[in-house]
Amino acid sequence: MSETRSDGELLRAIAADRDRHAFEQLYRRYAPWLTARLRGRCADAGVVDDVVQETFLAVWRGGARYRDEGEVAGWLWRIGARRLVDAQRGDGARGRLRQMLARLRHRDEVSAEDRVLAGVEHGDLAGALVRLSPELRAVLQATVVDGLTTREAAVLLGIPPGTVKTRAMRARKQLREALA
């Protein structure tokens, strides 16, 4: 088959025929992009590599079904981001500090953003964030850090938009109380 098959054609071939060639094409097309995007959220390359593999394994096994809604890249991102959240659950402050240090080691010069984040990581806000549940932190990550809309965060996290709004409200309330 042609090397220029569309994403939809590749996914149909994977789902219907378990077409290894189609799977390899899809992987080559999106794995580097997904890896780079996930590294923006997690500096632990081992965790990111595992999440990318789990994402594509879900596609191959058919556990993740594409329904011709939206871009394939967005669909793969949602799968990968959910798997990353699962991988980071329970990681706590020590894991976030490890990620931040890993980011800092890979740069010649520390950016202003990293200096601010380092201050946040060790200040009152860090303690308040650590005490939030992983579900509330995930909503804050998606809506505040990543700048997603409520609807986009809902799709990314696999929860209804109303739940995103409720969790964001609860997170803000808990942060206000902790920082008061």
C-alpha cells in the first residue's frame, strides 16, 4: 500500500486487519510528536517513553477506538495524557521535584520560568498543591498550565465538562483555604 495513506485509513487497517505496516506508519508519524509533547509535562524520559508505548499498544490492541471525530493527533494526545496522569498518580512532590531537576539538568541556563517554578515548588503554594488530590491537580494542569478550555480538558481527562468545572472550583477553594 501507499506510504501516503491518511490517518483514518491507517487506523481502519489496524483495527480491521491488524496491519503491521499501517501500525508502523502511524507510529513513525506520531510517536516523536507525542513524545515531545509529553516531555513538556514530564521530564522523566523513562516515564514518557513508557506512556508513548502504552498509548500505541492501546491502539494496536483495539482498547482505544478512533471514531472519526477530530484529528488523530488530538485523539492520541488524549490517550497519552490520560496514561501520563495515571503514571504520575501518587508520585507526589518528590516526583515533581525530580522532574523539575531533570529539566534543569538538560539546560545550559535556567529560564525565568524555571526559577519561578522552583520557588513555587518549595513555597506555600507547593505545599497546597501537594495536598490536592491527583484528580484536582490534573484539572488545574489542564486548565491553568496547559490553558485548555473546560470542554478540551474534559476530553483530555475523559470526564464530563461539569466535572471539570466542579473539580476546578474545589481546587481553587482548597488552594484559597490553604494559602489564607
